[in-house]
Amino acid sequence: MDDNFNENVVPFFQKSLPLISSVIIMLLAYLPVNFALFNNIRPDFGMMCIYFWMLHRPDLFNLLSVLVLGVVDMLITSALPGATLGAYLMMYVLVFYTQKYFNAKPFIVIWYGFMALSLLTVLVKWLVVSVYYSAFLPMSVLIFAYLIGVAVYPLVSMFLAFLQNTFIQDEGL
């Protein structure tokens, strides 16, 4: 029974760990915090997870994972339906086509890449939502959330790297 468990369940867990960890991080990010500023301004942890997993494990984090993250975010938030999903798909495409420039680079290069790609994605999402509401929405909250996200990305990246190095072995997949 133990061999059957190891042969079936452990590889499934390893393959689904990027998606499971991303959903858990997103859910934890929306827990109510007794700090007034962070109840309204939250960094986009889904975007951080998409960027990390697409760079480090694109074989385990695919388009279906991005769709699941977008739907989870759409169910949690009261934002414009589809806006975050569109932003996540845009981040997926951007990382898919630029990951060759970030592979095997120092962390600072990867971090700068996250800064650039997430800024582009956030601005496009802001533009889409502004067009939908027929008015340019204030950018102060958006920029502040972006800056918090850029500052928090190294911590999220370290946590996800720990998960990857601890629980995902390539020979079992």
C-alpha cells in the first residue's frame, strides 16, 4: 500500500504544488488584517506566483493554472469580472516570451524583470478598467499597491523557492 501511495499520490502532489501554493497564497492575502491601510491596498500575489512559477517551473505551471488563479481571484474580489484574469493571462504571455532572458540570471535581474512586466500588466489592467467605467481611475492606490508588490516579491520568491526545493523532485515526475 505504501509503494502504491508513493507511486500515485506523491507525483500528483509534486505536479500540482505550484497551483496549490499559489491559490493558498492568494487566499491568505485576502484574510482581514487589523491594519486599515492593508485592508484596501493589497499587492497582487497571483501575479507574483505566475511570474515565479513561469520562470522556474513552466512545465508544472501552465495556462490552466493561470485560468484557475484568475477565477479564484475573481471569486474573492469584487473587481471588474475578467480584469484580473486578463492581467494574469497577459503576465503569462509576457513571461512566456521573455523567460529566456531571465533564466540562469542573478536574482536582481529577475526582480527587475518582475518590476517591468508587472508594471506593464498593472497599467494595462488600469486602462481596461478605466475604459469600462468611462473615467480614468485614480492611480495613487494602484501605484502604491504596485510598489508594495515589488517590495514583497523577494519574500514570496524565497518562500516559493523553498517549496520548490523541498517538495519537488524531478526524478519522481
